[in-house]
Amino acid sequence: MTLKIGFVGLGNMGGPMARNLVAAGFEVRVFDLLPALVESVAGARGAPTAAACATGVDLLISMLPAGRHVEGLYLGADGVLASADPGTLLVDCSTIDPASARKVAAAAAERGFEMLDAPVSGGTGGAEAGTLTFIVGGSAGALARARPALEAMGRNIFHAGANGAGQIAKICNNMLLAILMSGTAEALALGVRNGLDPTTLSEIMKQSSGGNWALNVYNPYPGVMPTAPASRGYAGGFMVELMNKDLGLAIATAEQSGSAVPMGALARNLYRMHEHTHEAGRFDFSSIQWLYDPALKARD
Ligand code: NAD
């Protein structure tokens, strides 16, 4: 029997994810606050409200901006928990603070629903290509039920642990990514300022102990890697404002758990400074290179 799926939140990520579910043959019902986005998912049935979208489906997926939107969708008086049929599996793919994820999952459990937090990495390109990575928190049984739908939207599925663990793993990864990217930009700027060619230096560091993901696939220096956002004016990719959102979640999570994150805090401040100094919010996050070499901004 075809799985019936409700999908709420059809923005840059949710729209293409819902389209991949339709393409995989699922019966899909969709809702967004913006009616034009509801129309944009050909082959899916539009629902007039979130509650209607969550009724009569086996699985309800949400892809919303932040924790307050997720709490509003699930916990509101006419929200998902008040409307969904018993047994509906709930999967929130938004990147939100772990405390909100656990709060909503606990409220769901109280009403007899199973819920997963399943934030993604892979960006809008991954959403369109159906190659996202899902980082899942919740029970193994619930993940097994959700797996066919997740496989239609992604390539890698990791089970991080209990509810909230998906959000924590995603936050840890993105904090490390910000640290690696700013460190890589700093090393490249130092080399270039001292007469080295950025491509030669990148090749040396890639094969040496400084090698990392930024050097391997996402070099922040223009012209080193033709496929990287740095070589096309830092357009597309993963925007600075989204990195700042994730770094904010990392700092809040560190505060709540009494964790010291000195490198993460520095990366957070560098990215904030970069966003304001260069009006870089909507540029790719590798544009942090501008902070070390402002002349590159003028060149782009
Ligand atoms: P977006 O702003 O493009 O889309 C969010 C959509 O949710 C909007 O269309 C909005 O109208 C809708 N919405 C908000 N509240 C709603 C409600 N109560 N009911 C119905 N619809 C509602 O955001 P996005 O880029 O698609 O990101 C979604 C989530 O994915 C965020 O948590 C983001 O951090 C995460 N994420 C984004 C990327 C990326 O590259 N864009 C990558 C990984 C993770």
C-alpha cells in the first residue's frame, strides 16, 4: 500500500524534498503559509491548513525555519498533535535547538505519537538532487518506519541517538565546519601574503597534516577550485546567515549544558563580524576569506 505523507514547510529545502517524495511515488499532501508554494509541488494535493495536512496520513514531515515555528506547528491549539490520526509518525527535518526538539517529542509521546528529529545536511543542491544526509534522533523503530521516505530524499541516514540527538550532532558538525573553514581561510591568507600561490599551498596542505574537508572539496580562495563557490563570486552554497544560525544554536547548547566551546565562540564571532562588515549574509560561508583578505571582496 502506498505510504501517505503530509509535508509542511515548502521553502528552499522543503519544496524540492516534497517533489522528490512525489517522484518516488508516495501519495503526498502539502501545506505552507505561502499559497504559491503549495501550488509549486506538482502531483501533490494542497491542504488548506497544517491540521488538514496532518490528518489522514501515515507520516507527517515538517521543514520549518526555527524552533518557535516547530513548537507552533505541533503544539498549537489546532496544531499537528491535536489533529493527526493515532499512529501517525512525525518527522521534523528543520534545524532547531535540541531543547525544542525534545520538548515537542515529549509532548508527542504523551499523546501516543512517535517522533523523530531528522535535520539534514547537503543544502538546497542536495535537496533537489535527493542526496541529503539525514541525522536522526529518536527510536530505531520509528527510524525504520520513516526510512523509505527518507531514502527518497537522501543518500545517507545516520541514527545519532535518542530524541534531540540528531540536532546535537548537526550542531557539533556545523560548529566544527565553521572552525575548519575560518582556519583554512586564515592559513591561505597568511601564505598568499607571504608570496605563495594559493593553489600550490592548498595542494601542499591537503597532502599534509592540515588537510581537511574545506581544502578537499570547498576551497575558500577564488580560482583554486573551479567547482567551489569561491570561484563564482561566493554565490550559492551554504549562506553565512544560515551558518550564523547554526553557530548560535551551538553556543546556546553549550551554555545550557555547561560546555566550554572557545573555538566555536571565536568562529561564531568571526562569522558575525564577517556578516556585518561585508553584508555577507546571503553569500556562501567560504566568503569568510574576505575577512582575512578584504581586497578579494572588491575583486568579486
Ligand atoms: P525557508 O525559509 O526557505 O522555508 C521555510 C518555509 O516554512 C517557508 O516557506 C515558510 O512559509 C514555511 N513556514 C513557516 N512557518 C510555517 C507554518 N507554521 N506552517 C507552514 N509553513 C510554515 O527555509 P529553508 O532554507 O527551506 O530551511 C528550512 C530548514 O532547513 C531550516 O531549519 C534550515 O536551518 C534548515 N536547513 C537549510 C539549509 C539550506 O541550505 N537552506 C541546509 C540545511 C538545513
